[in-house]
Amino acid sequence: MRRTPHPTDRRAVLVELTDSARETMATMQREHVELNETLLSAITPDDRRWRRSHALRPTP
């Protein structure tokens, strides 16, 4: 992670990922997708559909 002072607001710090951190994040995201697929494979398609249809939704 790289931190640099904000160019016009001395109270703020800009934070940006380094190339190495971007690679780490990409790996973590792929692993998350794989884990999610593994976990969901233990649930029947009917149960997955039921779960999606009963998921909590924000109230208007």
C-alpha cells in the first residue's frame, strides 16, 4: 500500500495499492470465488434457489 499526502487537503492522505498488493488482492478474490463455489456445491440447486428468493432485501 502506498500513502501520499493529498495535494490540496493537508488533513487527507491518499491510499493506493502497489502492484504487489494488486496481485495479492487478485489472488484473494480468485480464492474467495473458489471457496464460495466449493461451499455452495454442498447445497442442492433447489435450496440455493430458495435461499436467493428469501434473501434479505433492503426496505424502500
